[in-house]
Amino acid sequence: MPGAPETTGNHPKSLWPGVKVWFGVGYGQEPEEYRQLFDVMTSTQAWEEDVEQHGYGLAQVKRENTPTTFVGRAQGPVSRYTHVAYSLGFIVTYEELKDNLYEKVASARARSLGFSMRQTKETIAATVYNLAFDTSYTGGDGKALCVTDHPSAAGSQSNALNPAADISEAVLEDLNIQLMKATDYNGLQIMLKARTLIIPVDLYYEANRIMKSVLTPGTANNAINVLKATNAFPEGIKVNHYLTDTDAFFIRTNCPEGMKCYQRDKFDLKRDNDFDTDNAKAKSYDRYSFGWSDFRQLYGSEGV
């Protein structure tokens, strides 16, 4: 059901001259932050599925006059991305449009609608990270995104720091070492590398202090800052304003097929008029999904 239309009573000041500035909607827009958290791709279906394939193990010794060992591959967990549509709109009476003296008020409606749609998308995207340690929010393997017991043929695999710890130089080193030791489903080394450090705004200064100090941060030691010297995060620090846990942080790796956003329908804004009332109507529409396939693209600590 549509909401009540905006009438001349919604913006009484717009009926009289003398207003210098109208403010409060839109605000300055920065680049979309969800693109730093996910790989974005398009979809032409109601949902998409990513299926893990289990590779082969190590080769076996073949002794003289003995047969080669033949093995088979199997299908692994299935990650389904079900697209969700989001829409919002407004109605403005004919009289309000005719009597409004300020073009800025009228144009601000579209900006405000776009702002709301963008905030929705950023919030939905960040929710995947905000629930990364929540065992009730699971992926294709039946586990939360960042846990210590992802199932595999080689036993439990972890992409969560254990025990969890707050961000520090030593903790970032530990998490980097952990991800560099990552293996595939069969336990074979895959040589992951860190790409980005993802943090909430609460860790902005601490993370920069750790990463950009020339020497060991927070001490009087005359030792290099190895995180900086080795360029541990070649794509830098990414601050996300929609992360809600003030001490959780994440490392995105070069593992393919990990954190994904499927865009089913592009953002659209449509306008129309109601024949009976002459009221103007506008609505926005966006359809997408966020999730993950391979947990190895993200390592994290929920802090303490």
C-alpha cells in the first residue's frame, strides 16, 4: 500500500520566498564501500549457485610393474545466492508541485530516494561481515563465515583467529601466517596471500598506526615494522562505515570465488502520474544478493 502523499503541508516553507538553504538529504557521496568487501558480478537468473569441487590428493609412488593409483573427484558444498528485490518510492500532490517555489526541494526527493537505496545496499552487504562469526548464519558447508571448524577431508580448517584477539602488530602477523598456511579440501597447500585489511571506523587510527609506522609500533625497539616493510596488505586498509563490531577486523586474500555480490537488476528510478489525482509518483528498484562461496577468501578475528 502506498504511503501518504507529500502535500503542501509537508514543506510549508517552500510556498514562500526567503529560504537560503535547504539541507539534510543526500549528503556527499563517496565511492561505494561494498565493492571493497565483495567481487561484483551480474546474474540473469532468479538465483545463482556456486559448487565447490574437491581436487585430487598427492600423487602416489608407482613401483615397477604396479598399476597407477586412480582416484576420483567429488562435488563439495553448494553456495546459493538468492536475489532479493528492494524498492522505495514517494507520491507528491499536484498542488505541492505547482506551488513549490524551490527547485532544490523537488530535486532533493530523487536524491533522497537514491541515498536511501544506497544505504540499504551498503547495510545489506556489511551484514555478511557483521554476522561472520554468528553460527546461526551459515554458508554452503553449514558453518558460519569465519569459524575454526570448516569441514574438509584433511580435518577441520580455520579462517578465524583462535583465540580471538584485538588488532595489533603481532595479531596481524599471526593471522597472516595462518592464512599463508591454508590448504584446499584435501589438505594441499594453496599459498594464499593477503590483499586488504578491512576494519570498522573504530579501528581506523590504530590500524594506520600499526601499518604505517616505520619501526615496531608502540615500542622503543629499533626494529623495522615488518608489516610495512613486506607490504603485507598490497591493496591497503579498507575502512567500512557499516561494520558494527567495533573491534572485529578481516583480511581478504587472493583466493578466487570467495566474497560475492550478484547484481540481478540494475538500480532503476521510474516516474509516473496518477490520472485521477494528477499526483506525481516515483519509485526506485534494485535487486541483488550478497554472500560467500569459498571461506578461504576471508580471515578474521572478532576481537575481545
